[in-house]
Amino acid sequence: MKIDRLIAIIMILLEREKVTAKSLAEMFEVSMRTIYRDLDVINQAGIPVFATSGPGGGIEIMKEFKVEKRIFSANDITALLMGLTSIKNNLPGERTIAALAKVKGMIPKEQHKEWEYRANQMKIDALPWLNAGNLFHSVEIIQEALDQQRILTFDYKNVRNEKSSREVEPYRLLWKGEAWYLQGYCLSRRDFRTFKLLRMSNLTISVQRFEIREFPIERLDHIQFNENSAVRVKLKIQEGVRDLIIARFGEDCLTPEGPDHYIAEVHMPVDDLACGYLLSMGTRCICLEPGEMREKMRQLSSEICGFYQSL
């Protein structure tokens, strides 16, 4: 968004003595011609910007126009840089780039190396190692719909592979566990729902805008299995899959069983999805109870084995 970039450039020029057009272009990932056009707009808005050429030259705001005002502490800036860098990695967009540039503009040029070191001490990256392009595209479409307050239409497949067409008022993008989700008001179901991005297709932004409803964040943040569908499951696992169990169910579910094994007591539904998760750990995870879960896993593994034998 152009206005965000203009504000960011003004903040950088207020904080620094001089900055080159080339460095601004690299910072905002635009051309130098675009930067010079932005500077013309800033001048027309009444903020006196001028450029000097030669060694030590650059773009600056007239010193008489500047007001010295420090708002953030060193720790504040470190936290902002870490957070914005992670957002830029996971949700790329011009707004994030502009916000990152504003924060970097608060740092004196001679301290840039130190602050880059601080900002890179922690990174949160929710994207897969490969083939993140389609996910990026879906996220960008949803971001645009959120910005414009417009209805999203898409085809959706649930866990039973049943397909439906949806019209949804988008309210939030959520990264939960191992995947991205969209939370919004489903017009066909007349209720707030959570949709997994990987199950969405033909994602389109409608021309229709929507009025903002009261968003039940707390209810949507504590979605659980239906009490009637989740059962107590007892597992015996090896050390090699301990982290997988902890990541999904927490460490409190584990009890040591000898030097290299644990007993895990968890709650999950007896369905193909849950059995597939347990089977993904191979012989390193054995279901001890209940019998219906063991039988479901036998059936599923037998079907898989039979399928590959027939190929």
C-alpha cells in the first residue's frame, strides 16, 4: 500500500541524518524510480525533502523541520524487529515491509549490524520447506479480503472428503499446531466456523462487503472434539516419537515405562484421521486401549497393505 510506504519513508528520514535512494529501494523492494516519485509526493505534502550528490550524499529532511523524540527503548525495538521479521517470513506483504522499515529507521546507521544480530536471534517460520507458493497465494487472497472487509467464496472438503461451496465473512487467519486456518462467519451454516486452508480451493473475493459481527474469539480458540466422539486412548511409545506426542498432547500425558519407552494416555476420536496419525509413527507407537481403536487400526493398515499389493 503506497500510503504505508510514504509514512515509513518519512519516519526513516526523520530518524536518520541521510539515506540513499538505493537503500530505500532495497528496503521496500521497489525501484529507485518509485522512490523518487514517493519523494516528490512527500515534498508536495509540505515536508521539505532534498537530495545531495557525491560522496556522503543522500536524501534528507531539512534539519529545521525535524523534532527529536525517542519513543521506544532498545528492548522495545528488539522485540518489534523480531516480531515483524517473523510476520514478514510467514505473511509477506507491503504493509509488513513498511512497518519493518519504520522500526529499522529508528536505529542509527552505525548500529545496524548490532541490531541485525539482535533481530535474528529468534525466527518463527510456519511455512513448509518446499512448495509454499500455493499456500502463500491463499494467504494473500484472505489478507486482501480481510483488508477490504469482503466475503470470500470457496469450495471446501471436510475430514470425510465431502465437498461443499461456502460463502464466508473472514475475521481471522490462524496458525494452529501444524496448519493455517481461516476463521469467519459461514453464511450457509449461519455460524462462526474454522476452515483449514489446505482443504480450500477456488478461493475468490466477492464484490460484496459485510457488516462486522461480534467475533467469539474465546469460543473459537477452544475448539475440542465432541465429548461423545473422543475416547481415552492408551499408547506405548518409543523415545523416538516422544516429541511428536508432546507436540500434540503435552508432556503431562506421558509416564516413563523402562529406559526407552513411555505410556501415553490421551483423548481422541476413533476415526480414520486419528488412526492415520498413530500409524504414521509405525512400530514405534502401539495402541494398547481401547479395543475398538486397535481394530480400526488393523482394518486401516490391512486396507493400505492390500492396496499396495494389488499395484
